[in-house]
Amino acid sequence: MKPYFKYSGFIVLFIIFQSCNTLYNIRVIDIEVVEPAQILFPSGTKNIAVKYNNSNVSYNLNFAEYFEDSQIKTDSTNLDSIASEIYFESFFNYLNEQNIFDSITVLPKNYYSNVFFIDSLIKKTKTESDSIIPNYPETKKNEFKIYSELVNNQSTKTPITTKVIDPEFGLYSKEILKKIADLTNADMLLSLDFFATTDGEFCITEELMGYQIVIVPVLWNFYDLKKINLQYFYNQIDTLAWNSSGSTINQLKKGLPPRYDAILNASEISGNKFANFLTPHWIKVQRMYYHSGQIEMKKTDQLVKEGKWLEAAAIWKANINNPNKNIAAKSMFNLSLACEIEGDIESAVEWVVMSYHIFEQKNEVHAANCTDYIRILSQRKQDIKYIELQMNSKVSTTPTEE
């Protein structure tokens, strides 16, 4: 029995020791921070033009097929044409609401109906049925060369016109871009050059689950209208899914949206998402702070819930020299969070570094909490620099309301 009591005693001592380490007592809250746009426009970009220039507007056999479980079906309607316009409108409306640019000019839409695209860098083959595959190194400047093959094979109808793809400007030319620049006085042109959807519905009775999946591939080209060049392109590919549950095929299908609704809804969401990608935007993130059983420190839990960060900070600041090192370390760490909330990232870094040095590596849990938060704050500093470039304004974070 002796070994048993020795082992039990060790467990008791371990539990007592852990209970003394109050740096395990944490709370997690949600706050909102501004995330920078994922594309940084050239400096001085204040006015932009946007254009619906979808080369895939005609009925396209490449994207008319869809799945219903193991069956491949063909849609006889040109649903993608409707979806592309919904996508563009969703994109423009969201972008316009953000007030990032001084002006956004919407150019007249282009509809490429039964157009055959020719790559100007290679010669057209003798037979109309042969695919025209651009032989251009990695298409570094013009991604549309890849998509043109999909568009050229779009239907059985005889093309009415041909369109030469410019090796530098894609569906545009230098002269056309100059005209757009003169007409709009815009700094940049954002051109939606390709849009499509592909989809499928899958009901798996073994899993009692149904799935409706829509994939939305889109190509945007960005033109600098001051320098008259193609600045960059972006391939957006979004996958949106719905699911249902049930014990029969009918139940599974009933729980899924109609195909028509799913495609249009996915297109609207995708357009909104891309505009969000181009602008600074709020995102919800989680942050931790330390809870304390000390009478005065307990009050801060309620103050944090109510968003009264300055009042909570006053209590924490009064305890940074507390003879109890745990309370002092907690107070400094929590002050760091309060500073981030108020937009003072420099002070936030200073407080968390001071908190770390109370114990350094003697308390591994606290050291890990501090180093992780220092990393987060370093990224926030970098993000704010980008955001200030994009918005020309100071940015702070605010907590979400509970």
C-alpha cells in the first residue's frame, strides 16, 4: 500500500501546485478588427472604372453540363449569363458602399456573343474544329489566353465575328484603354473578362446527407490607366455548398435549394466576396485575457462584457505593481488588450512584453500566451500600415457587442 499512498500524495501536491498557478485562468472574447484589402492598388488610386466584359456570355457547352448524383445532365438554358450579371451587380454594390474610392465609373457592358477568340502570338490553324491553345510562357501578362479555349468551344453555332487577343492588353488595346482613361479620368480599370459556373447535386443515402455544390470561376484583369498597362490579373474560384439530411432520396432533395436558386445565390455571394477581397473590411477574431479571483480584479469581467475598457484598464493599471506577481502579470497582459482595443498597438506591445518579463520562461504557459500575443500584435501593426495606405486614415479596433 505504501507506493499507492506515495503516488496519491504526488497527485495531491500536483493539484495544489496547479491551483496556485492562476495564470491558467483565462477568458476568451470576440472583437472585430479591420483586415486590409488583399490587393494593394498603386499609390494615388482614387478613381476607378469597372466593366462587365464577360467573354463567356453566350451559351457554352463546356459549362452546360451538371451532375445529379451519378448522372450527367445538360442545361438547355444560358443560366450563366444571368448569374454573371448578378455577380457583377453584387460586386459593384458592395464596392460602392465601402466608400474607399472617390468615384467608381460603371462602363457600358460588352456582350461577346458567338465570338471566336484568336491569339495574336500564334497562327490560326486550317481547320475550324482545331483548338487554339495559346503558346505563351505561363501567360504571365494575360491570363485570358487560357480561358479563350473554353470560350471558343462554347457552342455548335458558327461564330459571327472574331476577336484578336492582344498579347499585352487581352480583350483591350492600348488605344481603347487610352479612350477609357480620357472618358472616365479613372486611375484603374477593373474588367470582368470571364465568368462561369459548374455545379452538381449529390444525395448519399448511406450517409443520410445531400449536397448541392456550385463552383464559380471568374477572371478579372486590372489595368493601370495612368501608365496604360495591365497591372495584374486575378483568378477567383469560389466553392459554395448546401447540405441536407434525411433518410430517403426525396427528403434529401427537398432539403436542398433548387439548382436555379443555388447558382444565382452563389453568384451573388461570390461577387460580394470579391469586392470584400479588394477593400479593407471588418472580421471577427478572438482574444484572451486573464481572469482573477481578487476582489477588485473581479470587477473587470463585467466591465469587459459591457465594453467599458477604459474603466477596466484603470483597475488593471492600479495593480501592475501588486506584490502578487501573478496579479501584476495578469494586469499588464490585460492592459495590452485594452490598448489594442483602443487602437494603440505600440503601447499594447510594450505592456505584453512587460508582462512576459515578470516570469519569462519560468512560467511556460504565460510565456506562450505572451509570445503568441506579441506575434498577433506585430501582424496587426503591419496590417494597419497597409490599411492606412488604402484608406489614408487611422484605424482602430472595437469590440463586438454581446
